[in-house]
Amino acid sequence: MNWSDKITVTNEDCMELLKRTPDKFYDLSICDPPYGIKRAGHRGNKKFGWKKHNFKNWDNEIPNSEYFKQLFRVSKNQIIWGANYFTKYLPSSKGWIFWDKGQDLTMSDGELAFTSFDVALRRKIMNRVEILKDGSIHPTQKPVALYKWLLDKYAKPGDKILDTYLGSGSIAIACHDYGFELTACELDKEYYDAAYKRFKNHASQQKLF
């Protein structure tokens, strides 16, 4: 479905999208696969503004080897969040990213991402509360500003971007604002619909100003 002239998102299994895609069709894939740590929900915290998300089973296991094989086949470069959980499927790289969440947490103080780029490891300090500015619609949502930082640092003008696990749609908003062409998919219909509504609300607000 075309969310805009440059943003295309389908409600389907990512393997279906990957298998029909030609070799090296995308310049850059930016993906946030399930980590296999059973975090597919959130109890919520009204005091701090965190929304409750019902627990589901999509984070029970990590993607299999075929997923990573196909991802590397269809994209020239990759940024993969949670890559410390997938090291057996990834090549060596010095260009990792550490998202420092800017606060001491009961959970991880940050998250790691693999990149295929031959560059130095980079740390981005960005407080996790940035998520609340966008409205929390997904238990593992990342800030739009974090995706904009990735695009600033690793994408080139005209690049075609791929995301196989859209989730909250933060990357769709970032690509829309920066003018990148994005193809993405999300299997869960509830998340897909919520991300679509979020994207359309954002795009309509832009037109007002």
C-alpha cells in the first residue's frame, strides 16, 4: 500500500517481501528484528507516561538464517538493531552503533546495532523519553529522531531504504521528512494500522504548516 508517493508499506510476512525482491535492489536496509527476549509487551507506567501494550508472542524467537541471507542479498548495506542477539548470522564489522538511552534504567542502558559500513563505531546519546514526543504505539518503539540520525550518518541522497519490521513506523516518518524512498512491511495488523494512522497524522500536520 502506498502511504505516500515515496513510502510503500505492506501488511505481510517479511520473507514474502524479501523473496520477490531482486538482488541488491535496496541501497540500505535499516531493520529492527525480534530479539528473542520476550519483550513483546509493556505493563505501562502512568507516572512516566508509558502506555500499556498487551503482550504478544512475536519476540519469542529471533529470525532464522534464511532471513539474514535474504536481507544481505537484496540490500547493498545494512543497519540491524539488536545485532548482539544475531552474531552467529552476521559478518564481522567495526562499524557498530551504540544507542545510549541517556538514563540509568532497570532494563538495558542502550541498544546495539550492526552496520555493514567500514567506519568507526559510533555512539548516539538520545534519551528514551524522545519516544513519548511521538506517541507510544509499540512496546519496542524507537524515536523518529534516532532514525533521522541514522539517515544523516549512513544514507546518501537518492538511496532506496528497506525495513522488514516496521513496528511503530518511526522510520517511515523519518524517511518521509527527509525525502527518502522507503519500502517496508509489518506482519501484525494491529501495529500496521496504528503505524499507518500515526504516519498519516504526521503528514497531515506537516501540510498545515
